[in-house]
Amino acid sequence: MYRLTQSETTVHRLTDNAFIPFDGGNRDYQDYLEWLAEGNEPEPYVALPPPVPQSITRRQCAIELRERTLITPQEALDMTKYGEVPAMVATLLQSMTQSDRINAETDFAADTYLRSNVLLNQIMTASGASEEDIDDFFRSAAER
């Protein structure tokens, strides 16, 4: 019925989405204290994940792929310097139609990769990544 918040002076009532301040004069706070006295416990605070960056640089992507051992250090260097497609990505591109493959290779050679890029998402999901995995990849890469 209640969930703790990031603040140590507020609780979240889940039934109506109200945030109740710890104020002895507040009726909702008194109800919360009674609820606690009955032996109930609030749900723990759950932090929201950080926002997903909408773009990363080719360099950040190459480093992240290398750190995850998805490409070799040399492939990361070649990807960063020349926009060369690593073997792991080239294998995925081979399964695309010629038109999609040319578009994907063009996107891959760009200096910036957008999270919303359809072909990038297709490549990543084809490698087994979920939407959450892709978000985590972008978060981690953006820190590099």
C-alpha cells in the first residue's frame, strides 16, 4: 500500500499515487503510522534507471564493444579511425538485403550512432540483445 521514496521525509501511497510528507499534523501521515503499527511494512524504494542517451559516438561504441569482448582491440581501433565494420557486425550485415546492408554500412560509418536508428536496433537484436540490453549498452558507452 506504501512505498519508501528517495527522500527520508516522504512516503508514496500506492493506492492513489499520493506522496505523503512526514508531518505529525498530516492526517495521511497519521494513517501511515497506524498502518505501520499494525505490523505492515512499506515496499522498498526502487531507483529509476538513469536516462538512456539518445546518441553515442563511434569511438564510444567501439570501446564498449571492445570492453564487452565483442570485437578485438584492432577492430575497435579500425572502427574508430576508419569506420571499418568489425567481423561480428559484418556477419550480421550479410543476412540483410543489399539495400538494407548499404544503409546499415553507411550508418555504421557515421561519427554518431542514434539510439533510435532502426538498422542499429536490428543489428543489435539480431545479436541477441533485448531493448533493455541496448539501453544499457548506450548508457555504458556514453560514460566512455
